[in-house]
Amino acid sequence: MAENVRPRVRVPKTAAAGEVITIKSLISHKMESGQRKDGDGNVIPRSIINRFVCAFNGETVIDVTLEAAVSTNPFFEFEAVVPEAGDFTFTWYDDDGSVYEETKSVAIA
Amino acid sequence: MKLQNAIAAAAILSFAGTMGFAQTDNELTVEGQLISTEAAAPAHMENVGTVYSGWRFRSEETQAMQTDDFDNSGFVFVDDGFALMASVDGSEGKSCASCHEDAEEFAGLKAQMPRVNDSGELETLEDLVNTCRTERMGAEPWKYNGSQMAAVTAVIGLQSRGLPVDVAIDGAAESFWERGKDLYYARVGQLDLSCANCHEDNYGTMIRADHLSQGQINGFPTYRLKNAKLNTVHSRFSGCMKNVRAEPYAIGSDEFKALELYLASRGTGLSVETPSIRN
Amino acid sequence: MAFTRRKMLILGSASFATATLAGLPAFASLTDDAIMAITGGAETSDAGITLTAPEIAENGNTVPVEVSAPGATSIALFASGNPTPSVATFNFGPLAGSQTGATRIRLAKTQDVVAIATMPDGSFLRASVTVKVTIGGCGG
């Protein structure tokens, strides 16, 4: 488990049925690119979040493949349709095998 | 000396190109709150008429990041700060929150720091945190410019966001302030530059590809794009000194605290912007 | 991908012939290879895709970019001047509210950021923006 990894998402609490909403997601993660060298000249191995998935009630909204060029603390902004009340799940997959998750519920206004 | 200055000035001016000569005119609104990024310079500043927040010198994209508390990635570390303040640490079995139930009670504190305490010592926000930790929580002090300290001072500073910087520079503070002022104007390092040479004499111009600000500290701890994390003010001082190839004073040193007081006073009237976004 | 070098070069020169208007350099690059892996050398159109990035990056470590291609199934981002050009691929699901994505990326130097959108009918869109990345003056 990479240290001090904290997810953060912004989802409106309510939406009209069928409304398109903006979602923002962030996760504090170093995104070690594999390009850096340590003091002894050894390459610091790559260790990044390589995939981010947002789903609503089990259906995919967006599935992002990340490479080392995504900045530290990967940030994404995208849009989702809210067909009914339910839960947005956010999942981040780490090179080291860890999986980080966050869930936000949306009610229909 | 004069010839050197003239050559240096010409070199700097020749890079003034595309980024514009002075600070931008944009207004900063964060989450609907208008934040003051300029003010009439305090009387003690003889060579500057208006003080501008560092926000005004950043590119439009960087400025935009600070207008929203989600786009501002510093907030993920503010979240860390809240979590730290809620977690028990030390022999007394307390967390910060055991006594400070609501962070909102810190409103106004950052705007006055650093300040002189009853024992006549100049105290920074970091000092207050570590004093609480060691004397009241029975916990180990945090590294002065480490990530935990940056996170918690960001939480505390956030409570003063929008309030005008207002540090005391008279009475007990005067001798520290004078020392800070001397440090500000002293040339140091292989490049023989003082803070003033860049941040007072040349703010608004380009130094290579950087748009020089006035070196205000109203937004610290700040999320720097360069290292994608919160940076404390003493870390920045240290970095600046290394940039002029000087041996930096120690983090948490009397010199840096005095400099911090003097710099804070140069931002009197600007709003606290913690946590800000800078280059 | 089972492309041999020969196949790659043949396909590459075919697509270069049609794409000379886009001003592509006359040699294969890592980015072109990566794009080839998506498009198979097919022509790309520049209509219907928008890529937004700053003209001058304040800091190459964190550069905000946004890409939009209404109706696309996915959009792949490349940084043609980075040691490895692939940046990210946005795959849009059935509940995507629009085919847009914004993120922040690392750019090693001044270069073209390229977006390739894959459309449901098998066609491809391409947009490219030049971002200037400088060495900081004193902030580092």
C-alpha cells in the first residue's frame, strides 16, 4: 500500500432524473514515474495509479488508463448522467496491487 | 556595482516578453468569496506603493485552480490535516480536537502570525502546534516543515482565509521586525542578491521564465505545481537562499522567524489565501 | 500488436503521404507508433475534437489539459516530447454525460500534446496543441 493515499471526490448530493452532472476526482498519490534516480544514481522504479474507474449503480461512467505522465495527485473532471437515485463508486488501481475506493450517493431531487 | 546592476537589469528586461510586464488585473473569487489580492502598501515600505498577492503573478490556468476548493489540490492535504487533528497522539491520550473541537475557533489566528508571546519569544504557527503537542498532548513534536505540520497549519490558516493580514510590528515585536528587515535587504550568496533585489526592485518582470512576484507569504502553506504538495514558508525561504547560492539559515531558525514576521508585515492588508496555488 | 518493422514503415509512409497537410515529421516516432497502434494507420479528421492546453505551461510538472469529442468511445492523450508519449486514455461508458475529460499532466519540455478520439463507426479524430514548457527562473 503506498503511503498516505487519500481519495477525494466531488459529486452533487442531488440531481434531477436524467441530469448531466460534473464530477471531479482526486487522489493524493506520488505517481513515481520511473524516470527519477535516487542519490546513488539508481532508477527509482515506477509506481503509479494505472487505472481509475467511475461507475454508477454498477454501470461504467468512465474508465481511465493512466500512464506515468499523469501528474502527482491525479485529478480528473468528467460528466455523468444520473438516471435514478444511487451510488457513484470510484476505484483507483495502484501498480503495487492496492485498490482505493470511494462511494458517493446521489438522491433524485 | 552600478554597471553590474545595469547589465543585470537589461538582461532581466529583455526577457519581459510574452508573459507581460506587470501583474495581471484579475480578481480572485474563491467559492464565491472575493479575496483581496492587492492593498495599499503599509507605511513602513518606502519603495513600494501597492502590495500584490503572488496569485496576481501566476498564469491564468494556475489562477483558475485556486478559485475552486476542489480544483485546488492543496485541499487533499487539508483533509489530511483534519484527520491528523482528530487522531489521538501522545501520552495524554488526546487529539488536537479534544481541546479544539471546531477548527473554526482558529479564525483570525493565521492573520496575526508570527507574534511575540508572553515570554518575549517570537512564535510562529508551527511553534504553537508543537508547543501544544509537547506540553499538552505529551506527543513528539512534528518536523517543522514536514507534511504533517504543513497539513495542520493549512487547516488553521484556512480558517483565516479572506481576512486581512495584520501582524504586530511594534512594542515587543519591534526588535524581531528590524532584524527581519535587515535580513530582507542583505545581499547573500554567490549571486550576491537580497530578497529586495528580486521581489522589491524587480517584481513583475521575468527572471528567465519565472514571473517574479513580490514574495508575499499570505498564501502559505502553498500547493506548489513544482512538487505537487503543500510547502511551508521556511522551506520556501530555504529554497530561495539556495537559488542565490547562499547557505540557507536553518528551518525554524530565529533568522527565518524574524524574516517571516517582516515578510508578513509587507503583506499587511492582503487577504490570507491559505492554501494557495503557486508555481 | 503483431506489426513487424516493415509493416509499420509501409503503413507509416502511407499515412504520412495522406497526412502531410498535418505537418508530421518524415520519420516514425514513438508517438506515431503509439497512435498507429490505435488507428492502424487510418486517416484522422480534425473536426469534432477539441483539445485545450495552456500556450505556456506555468510548470511542466502540472499542466491542465481538457479534451472533448462528442460521441467518441475513447480519447487517448499523448505527449510527443516525453520519454514515453502515452499519457492517459479516457474510455467512456454508457453513463458518461459527455465525452469530455480534464486532467493534469507532466510535460518534460516544449512539445505537442496530441489527442486521438476513437469513434463508434471506426473512424478517428485527431487534435494537437503545442505547449511551451520552460525551465523556471528561480522557483526551479
